[in-house]
Amino acid sequence: MKRALSAPLAIALLLVAGSAIAASPPSTRQLLNSQWQVTRIDGKAPVSARAQIRFDRTRNAATAGCNGIGGNWRVENGRLIGGPFVSTRMFCDGVMEQERAMADLLGSRPSVSIDRNVLRLNGGGHRLEARRVPAPNPL
């Protein structure tokens, strides 16, 4: 005899399954050619609206709004593995603390997760949250 699941139970099972899929660590392929607008650095809004992180084919680039940080990258066992990193060294009043936090975070092999269009990095005593920026439409 077949028994159907009740509607509330079926919905609950789908939600649990969907959140497990969404919360799973991303692969390198899921970050490839993506750009993210930083929304939180260590729980605070970025000082600059230009704060972002980008993942190209083999290089990533990040900024808190002044200096650029970049290096090789890949995802391995739920961690963002990167480096060696290079950085510009300009003095930018008010941004330096967040730039140091981003550099320390990227160099710490942070855990990485994507939940829908939100990227989260956590490691080295720092946390970053960013929202995916849609790719521009080709002309």
C-alpha cells in the first residue's frame, strides 16, 4: 500500500534538502568568473562602496576600497586556498583596518560558502560577507 506524504511534511523535507544543497561548500567552478560586492567585514559595513572581491580564471582580486590585493586561488575541501598575494601599498585614511582584515582573511585559507547569492568567508579571526554582482550583458 502506498502512502502519500502530507503537504506540510513534504514541504519541510524539500526546505531541509534545499538548504543543505545551498549551504554546501562551493567548488572552484561555482566561483569562477564571479564578482562580489562586499556587504560586511568583521560584522561591519564596508567603509567604501567600492569594496569587492572577484574570481577570474586563476587569479582573485579584492579591495576594501583603496589598495588592491590579488593572487592565485582555488577551492579545496570547503576552503579558499590562495596566494602568493600581492598588494598595492597606498595610505588611505579610514580604510586601512578593513584592508588588513581582508588581507589576513584571504591569507588564512578561510572556509568558503555560498548561500544563494551570498558569499561568506571565515578564517584568521575575520569574516567577510558579499553579494554576487550580476555579470554585465554582452553588447
